[in-house]
Amino acid sequence: MPVQRVIFTGQVMDSLLSYSRMAYPNEGILLMRGKSKKGVVDVTSVVVPPAAVHAHAYSSFNWYMLPIDSSYLGVAHSHPSGNFSPSHEDLLHSMGKIMVIMGYPYSSYLQVGVYDHNGRSVPFEVKG
Ligand SMILES: [Zn+2]
């Protein structure tokens, strides 16, 4: 079932933005967890990857270093350039159900892009 909508808790969205601000001028990477049902994806928590992982660029991120289970939805990462569209590299290395990109200056979810595995933009909302 293709992803039709993504729902973030307010706390998750705050974490994505504040983590991106902390990582600036580098790219920050977070793993997202939650559940997915009938095309609706609920992101309920974020996990900071091991230091060895986020020290590298997103393109070298190794999914297999992590204890992955079905509650992992995908990877969120920041773009210090401010452009929150997926890069060619991002699309080549897309993992999981969804990909989230936070664009500088990371001040609100208006600078966040949500994409499915194929890089197609997916509508999202922030709840609670
Ligand atoms: Zn990227």
C-alpha cells in the first residue's frame, strides 16, 4: 500500500527541528519509529543513530548497522543548504517507508519535506 499521509506528533516534529539546529552546519540524521496502517504512517518517536553512523554523510548511512525491526519507518535528515527536496544521492539511498528532510533554518514544519520510498512528496500533518 503506497504511503498517502504521514502524521507526526508535535514532540516528534520539535525533535526533528531542534536536532537539525544542533547539528548545523552539519547534516543531522535521526531514525523514525512508529506504525503504518492502510497508507497512513504515524511517526511517534525518533532515535539518534550511533555516533559512528551520524558522523558520516547521509549517503554513507548504513541501515544494517542498526537493530532494525518493523517499527522503524525510515530516516530523517537535515539539509543545511535550506533546500528540503531529496537530492539524487538521497533517492539512491532511500531506506524504509518514508524519508523526511528538514531544511535550514529549521524554524518550523514549513521547512520540512516528507517523501515516500520513491521520492514522491507525501502530505503530512502535525498533531498534538
Ligand atoms: Zn539529503
